[in-house]
Amino acid sequence: MTGKTTAYAERLSALLRERGMAPARAEELVAELTAYAAEAGSPLEEEFGPAGELADQLTRREGADAVDGPGDGPDTWVWTADALQEVELLARFGGQGWEAERLDRLGRFVCRRDRQTPLRWSYRRETTGGRHREQLTARLATEGWELFGTWGPFAYFKRPEAAVTGPAAQLSAPPAPPRRRVYFAPWILVTLAAAVAVAVATALLAGSGAGLTDGASLAGALVGLTAGGLLGAWAWRSAARRHTG
């Protein structure tokens, strides 16, 4: 952990203990949050906000869990994927009873699942924007679809399967919450890194003038730079999902 991450984690742990949380539970929560932030590639404070506010939220939640009992209340889970996989993954996790409540500010799916009566959910992603998105949302609402988030040209809708199948939508034995939170195809990350490397190398070569003594070499360098940049932009667009509102 970096110095800032360590300081934040230590402060959060101290605040949780001050608010009456058992030291072992406080350390467990801090370790989970630290691992999650590291997986997401974000600093703890950027990911979860000020330590004092987070400590208040966690102690309130723990208090509610203690009142409800270990088997009550919802499970929560946050995950993200590249644009090429997310539709398939939404269908899979919806079939496991996960309801996507919203997209957070980093474009991740914030999900919940009732522990007592989990229900299957259906999802669809539409490519639309502006007035067409409003019209589409209104039309799909008549079929039971609810808009829960947008990203760029994509609009995400959900519908409980109970609206179609009735009681058959209830799950009797849902699987345990997934441990994995990030679903990026390895080839996307590799392609992005390769494209950036090609673009940087070509730019350096062009700047030094090495090997660019004739028009053909210069044209080749420019083509390589352009192709690398476009390929990198495409891969980044697929991999780095950001919430737009």
C-alpha cells in the first residue's frame, strides 16, 4: 500500500473502533475495502470518500445487520466489465438474483440481492441518446422495463422476471456472491498496452528524425502513429467504462 492508502486505512480502522465496532471486525472491513480499491485501481479516499463519513456508514450498516440478524437484509456487490462482455454478464448475474440498482460514478454496476426472497432479473442494453432515449424509455416502461443507468450511447434497463414468469422467477438456492469484481478481457488490456507502446515509439522516432530521411519512411511512421492511436482509443473505449450521468 502507498503512504496515503496506509494512512487512510489506519484512520478508518481507528474511527470504526471509536464508534464501538469490535477491533477484529474493523480490521476485516478495512482489509476488504483496501483490497477492493486496489483491484479497482483507485485510491481509498477517491473510492469511498472521507474516512469519517465512511466510518459512519459502516457502523450504521453493522448496527442494522445486528438488529436484523445474519440471515436478513440484502447482499450487495459492485462489479464492472468491458463493453463486449457486460450484456452476457448482466444476464448471468440477473439469473442469480442480482438486481442492478444503478451505475456508480466509475461506471460500475451496483447490485443487491435479497437474502430471504431472491428474484431473477432481466436486463437489456440499448444504443440511443437524447430525445430518442426518452422515447425509448417511455415505450419500454409499458413492458415493465426500468432505466437504471447510462454510459455514453448506452442505456441500461432492468425488469424483474416475475413480471413475465410470475412465481417461477423466485430462486430457491442462489449461488454465493461472486468474489470477482472486474471482468476485462485480457486481450483488450494487452491490445491497449501494445497500441500505446507502438504510438509512443513511433512518436519518439519521428521526433529524433532517425530513419525518416525519405517520404516513404515518414508516411509509414505517420500511419503507424495513427493506427496505434486509433487502436488504443478503441480498446480504451471498450475497457475504461465511465459513468456519464
